[in-house]
Amino acid sequence: MAAVEGGVPTRIMVAVNESTIKGYPHASISSMGAFDWTLKKIIRSNTSGFKILLIHVQVPDEDGFDDMDSIFASPEDFKRMKHRDKIRGLHLLEYFVHKCHEIGVACEAWVKKGDPKEVICFEAKRVQPDFIVVGSRGLNPFQKVFVGTVSEFCIKHADCPVIAIKRSTAQTPQDPVDD
């Protein structure tokens, strides 16, 4: 699976998102698990044989009112809000990039905005990783109807193999929808 000596490294796209429990800049339990699993089970000590492509997709507020309690009095206020959102995504990625550099594995990271399942598949088509690793909350069928699953969509629609890593039962919060 890994690149041969002197060859092109295996490119692994890892989708990461923020915690619904702790918020920015904390990574979700599922994405942290997927990242750690990739390091332990795939990369191991062969850091030169791989390149990690980290993607974080920020979800725009559905009703368009992220900051209902904010007062916007000038165009600068909107610029500050957009800048704040960008910074939040960068702080999330900073943790993962730092970890990659600590162990010596090459990486790239970027933030996109939109529906995570569609953006991840689009970006996978664009950057052509060898495979994608995503976290999975392990929701039951009833929960999936209301919440939906990014991992299931990516498995069905991505142009490359997708590995979904379920979080351990020890890490599952009281409400499994939380992450």
C-alpha cells in the first residue's frame, strides 16, 4: 500500500471536523479517532511512504443567521465575521498538521465551506487521493434519518476507496449524535 523506496507516497485524505460537544478548536471524537487510527494502523513508522491530506468542511448555518445576537453596523463587521470563521477552521487543522510534523509525515490541509459529504467527495475527485479515511459515529437507523451520515455518503459516492472508522464504545457520549 505504501510507496516503494523513492516512489510517490500513498496519499490519504482524512476528513476532520469540530466537536459538537466542545466546539472549536477541538476535533470531534470521530475525526480524532480516524486520524489516530490512520497513524497507528496505516502509517506506523513508514512516514516517508505517505502523505496526509487533511480537509475540514465548515457547514454554513442553514438559516443564514449564525450571529443572531450580533450587531452589524458596517461592512467591516461582516468582514470580521468571515475572518473569524476562517480562523476557527485553521485552528482546528493546526492540531492535525502539528501532529503530522511531530512524527515526520508529509501533509497538506485546507478548509472548505459547504455540505461536508458533497465537498469531501468533490475534493477527493479534485486531488485524487489513494483513499479517504473518515470517522463514523455508529448511529442507528433511526438517528441516521434525522442526522444523516457523511461516512455512508462518501462510501457510496467517492471515486476512491473509503475507510470509515467507528469510534469506540468507551468514547461514545451519552447522546450518540454528539461528537
